[in-house]
Amino acid sequence: MLRPVARGPAPGRKLRRRTAVLDASAISGASPQPGIHQLIAADGTSVADEELAPLVADVDDDQLLQLYSDMVTIRRIDVEATALQRQGQLALWPPMLGQEASQAGSLHALTMDDFIFPTYRENGVAYLRGADLAGIMSTWRGSANTGWDPHKFNMATPQIIIGAQTLHATGYAMGLVLDGKEALSIAYLGDGASSQGDVHESMVFAASFQAPVIFFCQNNHWAISEPVGLQAHAPIAGRAPGYGIPSMRVDGNDVLAVLAATRWAANRARSGGGPSFIEAVTYRMGAHTTADDPTRYRGVTELEEWGARDPIARVRAFLQGRGRLDEAAEAGVAARADTMAAELRNGCINMPDPAPMTVFDNVYTTEHAILDRQRDHYERYLAAFATTEGTTLEGSRS
């Protein structure tokens, strides 16, 4: 996100830093803050929401158990990937701890015809979409430009440039209309990205052309080290109606509510209703990335308060209260998660390094003289280090 420029105080005036008061009571107990939709409270009890409940009336306990298993697996993958980065096996990793409900709930409201435009943090979405775990890790290991085939999974490559994916999603959605298709696109973004110009330009175009796109904002309260209250003195979902886009604010730690909200937006898009904006109010329990130290800018109390609203714990309590999650079922969920973590670790550690010359692959759609010249220079440069007899440089050309 854009950071405010630091300036010194004017003569005779004291420097005062604007601080943001985080509303830690935004989602607590069985009575969520007005304006935030919720179906499962933090303590695992049901919440009556006349607007969302009909949208998930078909979700039975078995399906909710699947959502629970998906969230547990996503968290296990996240923990394993974080450990691999600390052990030097990954160059970087963006933790998704605490945001499992937002990712799993939204993904399950989509079809394979819908195109996903993620940020760099939707690795849980990618896994549930079907991407190979080792492939996902290849990006963060520095072995590949992307962890999956965008055309196979209808999911774009991870976007590092903050907010740029919203433009891509809007343009894609406009193309869907021109092609006469009933599918939609969804752009994931964070609260920090909501201040980027790209996001607002996207909403202008989406509203003007009634593009079937969902803007799914995971408000995890921290844009790196700046609290959401510093850049948003009112709910982020309130910005979209100014562009003529209906919005909904939902408990992002409630997987059932997220599923319902995303279905609401998807139904609008597929029926010609145009774009929608969802603000999933959640919390980033971990660091922004493994290069970040969140203890430098947030307190322990805040972390504990949001830990009590854990998205996995509430579904576990809900299912246990309905007699659907016994020890055997819990063991099965844990076993699945451990299996995926082992697959991830094995695939990452045994991942072969890419051949040096493959850096020139997929740069341009057609070959040209400048690329050939660069390839030739780089090949001769690397050959200078090949001092061992038999050393070869495998590349993109045979």
C-alpha cells in the first residue's frame, strides 16, 4: 500500500501521529457488530441471519465437515510451508493463518468455469482449486514463475503488485460478457490494496459495464505494519456503493457466512446483475510474510482477542455440538492434513533446480534477435564457470 510521507512538524507545532483504534469487538460472541453478517458465532453457536441463511440452506453437516477439513488442511499446509522457509527450503512465504474460512468459504461458492485472480496469499484457494502442492511451493522456492497452469485451473498466477489483479479480473469479466458466457471472475484483495488506484479504477469500469466480477476483500486488519483504521475510517465495504456496486460486510472467520456471501455475489453476476463487493472481516494471525516481524507493531492482547475468534475452532465447536465430529472423525481430518503436509515437504525438498538457460523460456511469445543475443551472452557467461569436465548447460533449446 501507499505509505504516508514523513514530514517534520511545522514551526511552533508539535508533531502528532494519527493513530487508529481497532474495533476488537467487531465480531464477538453471538451478537456481531451491526452490518456484519454472521451464521456461526465465535463460540460455535448458530446465529440467525435472514439474508444469508437461505443461501446455504442446502449445506448439511457432511458438507460443513468437508469445509472444516479443508480449513484444517490449509492451516497445516501453512504451518509446514512456514517451517520450510525457516529451514532455508523456501525463499519466502506469505502466511494465511487465521484466514482459512475466507479462502475455503469463497472458493466453494465458485465453479470451475469461474476465473480466479489471486493475490500472493491465496495459496489455500489454489490448493482447493486442485493445484499441486509441490507446484505451489516452486514459486516460493524460486524454481518457477508460477505454481500452476492458469488455463487448466482457471486461476491466474500469484500477483505481487498490490491491487493489479482487480484490473485483470474486471477486464476478463468484460470479455465474458462479450463472449456471451455465464461465468464470472473474482479478484481477491486485502485491506491495504483497497487504497490503491488500480482497485478504484477497476470498480469504475466494472460498474460502468456491469461486468460479472466479485471483488473479495479479506480485511485482515494489517497492511504490512499499518492498521486498517489508519486508511479506512469507515468500513471498506462502504466504498463500493459510491461506484454503484452493491456490497456486503461478512464475518470472514465464519466459513458458512463467507460461503453464503460469495454465493450472493455469484448469483448476481451470473444473472446479469453486475459486480459485487464483499468485505470479509478477518485477522492475519501470522506475519505479513516470513520476512516480517509483527511483534514490532502489534500487541499481544490484540492477537489473543482475535485468537478467541479462530475460524477453525468455531466450526469444530459447531459440529461437536451437533454430534457430527467425534474422535474418529477428528482423527480422519488430522490424518488428511498430515498427509498433505508430508506431500508438500517431500515435493519441496526433492524439487530439482531449473536449468539455468530456462530463464529465457516464456518471456516472449515469439523468438527475436535481441532475445537470441541475450541467450547467447548468458550461455557463454555460464560456460566460463564450467570447470568440471563433462559439465553441460541444459536450456530451452535442444
